[in-house]
Amino acid sequence: MNRKTVEVFHALMKNGWIDRREDHIIWSYADDVEIQEELEEFKAVMGIDLFRAGDRLYMIPTQDNDLFLKNNVDYRRDIKADNTVRTRDLYLMNYLSIYLIYLFFNGEGSDPLCREFISKEDFVALFTDHCKGVEKTSLEGDDKEQDYSDNFRQLASAWLSKLDGELSSQKFDNKYGIVNRILNKYKTDELFDVGEDDLIRPTRKMKDLMPYFLRKDRIIEIQNWIKEEESNAANQ
């Protein structure tokens, strides 16, 4: 195997991406056809995918990856949740995360980004309105606009039962505490950030990767994941 291939893979493992402007030598290696062919072998064995967005090449774990994918134990550690935090609140945080991503990336066409920022207050208000709609929606009747599974309705009710809390709260028993825990994780993962103006903004990494995750085959994977999460939540 070409040593340069190992250097490219090491750089991808270290940061999750390589940037042409930050390391033009490694970038030039990744442009080599022979190295690209060898990286294809890494993809199959390691359970990863490679995605180029502008001046960056990202390494993305797939569902077959047994090194980077996380379970509930990992998730608890990431959000600093001890064993007293209910599993249902973990699923609620996943639900909240999906909604946050939806608010930013529900546009049509090749550029799904539809807003540049949102305040915590507006985010909490919008998700609360969404949960009120979910809670009221009946699974019976011909005039319904949307159907929600009973598990999602239970998660919506769990959100509505929480107090707002302080804007800077980190408590799991209130809305802002849940939001801030999610945002802390997203900051660590370099997906969303909160500036001094208290506005939530997607990072460059998030903007780069969303076209990949919104591909048709990825949407199917996400739908399958949601079905699995529903099943898990029903057992909690």
C-alpha cells in the first residue's frame, strides 16, 4: 500500500476531514487516482464513506461502522447525563435535534439551507408549538393533516410537561436545560454553535455535510433509524 494513502487516512481519522487550504500536500495526495482507489478499500473494511464539499474531504461513519457509531451509554457521556436521567429524555433530545436540523435545512434544491440563525427563545417556542400540534393530532379520522405515532406523541407530551427554566439552564427537567445540553454536544461535534449574541448557527461542517445526508439513500437510512428509535422508546 502506498504510504501516502496511510497519511491521508491518518489525517481523516485525526480531524474527520482534510482541508485543501490547511494542508495542501495531504490534499494533493487525496487527488491521486491510485490513492483514491486504495481509500476505496478502507471504505469497505472500516465502514466509512468519503464526501467532498468544496475545499474539504470528509470521512463519514456508515451504519456498518463499529468504531465510531455511538450507543446510549456514549450519548449519556457526551451530554454529561448520569443514570438518574430518564431514557425517555434521551429520546426527546434526539427528537429535538432532528427538529433543529429541520428548521435550518428544509429548503428545496441543491442548497437546503433555509435560515442562517435562530435564537434559543424562538427555537423553544417553535418546538413547543410543534409538540402542541403533535399532542392534539388524532390518529383517527379522515381530515387529519399529519399522523404521528403514539411514541412521538408521548415525547411531545414529555416536552410540554417541562417548565421553561432559565435561559442558561443545564437541568434535564426544563426546556432550556434540554436545549443547552444538546447545543453543548453539537458544539463539541462542530455542527452548531451559539455566539455571544445568543444565536444558534450551523457550522461550516454542518452546511457542507447536509447535502450528503439529504440524499435519497440517506433519507431511507434516517427513516429506518427513526423507526428503530420509536421501537426502543416504546420499551422504556
